[in-house]
Amino acid sequence: MTTTEWQGIKVMDLKIAQQGLLGRPRFDLTSGYVTQQVAQHVDLAGYDLLVNRYVKPALKLALPPGVPLLVDFDDAVYEPPWRALSGLKSWVGVGLRLLNDRVIVRIRLKATAWRQAHYFYCRDAERNVFAGLPGSVLPNLPPPAYRAGPPDFVPPKAPALMFVGLLDYMPNHDAVDWFLQAIWPLVLRQVPQARFLIVGSGEESRLARWRSAPQVETLGFVDSLADAYAQATACVVPMRSGAGTNIKALEPYLYGRMVIATPLVVEGHRP
């Protein structure tokens, strides 16, 4: 375990090797082994309040009774990219995630102990699924843009569409694949000089395949989002799967850029 002091906060990074089925992060099952490893470094019973990013750490550890617990239940309802699944490995991976999210998690949260926690959801749709748990909707908001004054609404000289996201995340690379196959040819037919810019880190073989499409550029990880958005006429968020409020559909507005999205993305912002 490494410990770092940051602005009066003690940050502890604990590395735990997987051991046995219960210790695997894929399943939200209480692990005595993981709990024991954490207890060697952190006295969880010595805190006045426990806060969990996602529900997974709370369900993995045998937490002390009576300590108030807050859970950020972001992305509680995940829709798999069914049309992108190919091969046994991807089907098994999605099947195991659904088993965990829709069976294991929901059965465990019905236990009396978990009804004493307070849960924060990122949208009403997720809050409604877990109506029996005490919770609140805590809207997701992108970080503020690093600029002074209003955003720059001036479009670039050359027309371009842009997608921003973590490109190793299956719903994101499925969205780009679908856009390039179904939508991009229609765009080029109307605007032959248009470019499609893809921003984010991802597997090089996948980025190279995308670059082979006409007038597609992969910018990789960028140091300045402002400079990246300045190159785009508008941003596309063509999600067919995933969950949450899709921050990538809110952030472009901070930089004065229009958003073109699928109904799944808009649903995350209701009401």
C-alpha cells in the first residue's frame, strides 16, 4: 500500500491480488480475504462515515455495522451493446455482468443491512429501479471548462464532427463503429470535405482501423479539450448501449459546440 498526503487528505492506494471466486472484482460478493487485506491497513470501524464510489466496494467488504454509509450508485442500470457482441468471449462477459448487476446486486440490496445506507443515483430512471432503497438523484455534471468568459461559438473553417470518450469501453467503441458504418457515409455524401475526429485513448489496432475510413482522424489522448473542441463543428454521441447521463453529451455545450445524439443518450437527461 502506498500513502500520499494531498491538500489535507490521506490517499491510500491498496493493491490486492485476486484470490478465489469471492475475491474477484467481477462479482459483488462479500470476500473475507479482501476484507482481511484491507483491515491490515485501514480500520473501517474507526470512521464516522463511509462513502463508496459505485456499489461494488461496499458489497465486496464486510463493513462494520452501525457506521453510516453513502453509496454513489452511478450507472446502476446498464444496457449491453447487444448488436456489437461477436464471439463466445464477449457474450460470456456480458452474461456475467448481467448476472451480477441484475441478480446478485439486487438480491443483496434487499437485505435489511443495505436498507440503512443512502444511495445517490445519476438519473431518475435508475432511482425508480431501486425504489425500495433510500436514495436521491444527484445529477452528473461535467467539470467546468478552463476558460474565462462565455464559450467560443465560432465554428472551425473546415467542417468536422467529433466524438470524445474512453475508446476501450465497449459502448464507446461500439458507438464509433456504428457511426462509421451507418452514418458517416451519409455525411460525406452531403458534405464531401467533412472530417470525423475521434478523441480518447484506446487500442492502437482499433484506432488504425478507424483511420482507414475516409477522412477520419484519431487524435488520441489530448492535453487540451478546448483545443480539440475548437476543431469541431459539432459533436456526435451515437450511443446504442451503456448507462448513466453520458457526460460526453453535456461537455460540448461548455465549449460552444452542438450535440447530435441518439435517443438513449437523451433519455439519461430526463426530466
